[in-house]
Amino acid sequence: MELDVKELDSLKRKIDITIPEGVVSDRINNAYKDLNRQIKMPGFRPGKIPRHILEKQVPVQSFTNMFQELLQEYYEKALRQTGLVPAGSPEIDNSDFQDVKINNPLKFSVTLDIKPDVKIKNYKGFKIKKLEVNLPEEEIKAAINSILEQYGSYEHHDDDHKAEKGDYLTVDFEGFFGGEPLENGSAKDMTIRIGDNKMIKGFEEELIGHKLGEEFEAKTILPPNWNNKIR
């Protein structure tokens, strides 16, 4: 393998990589051998298709997966040989791939950002002032409850449990105004937590005291800006 490293700026490098012709030829030959065993062609037994016929049907450039693996393999070898540590994915220029031939080397280049060489100076002996933060108990409890609500799991109540504040309910409902259905006033399988006050005023309170599977009427006062158009 031939390598040529160019410094584009302090943290950017371009590596020109040449894969030896022997390696390229071996990979191409192996790819055609595998193809010969897999492909079926009228007039030929499996694995006995002449190479020149295969090459007409399947040009070298068709082995994209094989070449991608080959380029990745030699890119990693180049990193080990140069000692460069990339910061992110490289830009790969494999424009020579369209002209790749057996018994010829394959050239490609990669442009990459590299991690800076950080030298740690003597840090022992420094004095650091400890910053003390006093948080009110209410803020601590609120933060803990927020984490519990975010990562907690649901537990089912007994079927005869009466809904109370703090419970999560899955409800179906239909809204009516003057005996007519409200537009956008119904839902199915909606999850509601009693006490979050995310529904219209009074709706969540109407759920308190009811049991699983119970059907009932809930009365609320619609806000002035409610879209109460009839369907």
C-alpha cells in the first residue's frame, strides 16, 4: 500500500491511498468465482460459465459491496499506519473506481478532520473554590417527580377502584352542545391524568369517582373561544 498525506490545514488532512494491483486482482477474481457459483445461465452448468462471458454480463464495477469493503479496509490500514485519529466521517473520493481494471492498482483519497493533540499541563496544586447551592425542598421534590413521571411505569388499579386525582385514565368521549355533536369534540383511547388541567375546565373533575368501564355524562362549561361548530 502506498500512502501520501497532505496537510490541508492544522486539523484537516488528505490521504492518497493506492491499493496494490495484486490485492485488487485477487478480490476481483474471487468475486467472479463467487458469482459463477451463484448465477444460472442457459447452456452452462453452475460454476462452469466462461470468465469472458461473465465479464460481459457483469462488469467489474458491479461489485460495489466488495469494493466498498476493500476501500474501508485500506482506509483503516492508512489510519493505523499514519496514526491519525479522525474526528467524524471522512470524505471519500473514489472517482478512479469507474476505470478499475484487473492487474491494475486502485487509487482513492480521503479527506478528514483530525482530533487536536491536546497536551495536559501540570494541574496538581490548583485550589478550586467549592460552590455551594442551596435549593428549596419544593424544587427538589418537583425535579424528582418530573423524573419519575418521565421514566416511571404504569400500574393498573383494581377494577373497582374509583378514579382520583393523580390517576392516569384512558377514555373515550363525545362532546355535544345543544344536543348536537361538537366539531373536534370527541376522542378515543385518550390518556388523561386527573389534575394536570390539560382538558377544558371542569372536565377532569367530572372523571373523579368513576370506575373502569363505566359510562356516564360529564357536564362542563365551554370556554368562549371553543370552536363549537356543529358537524
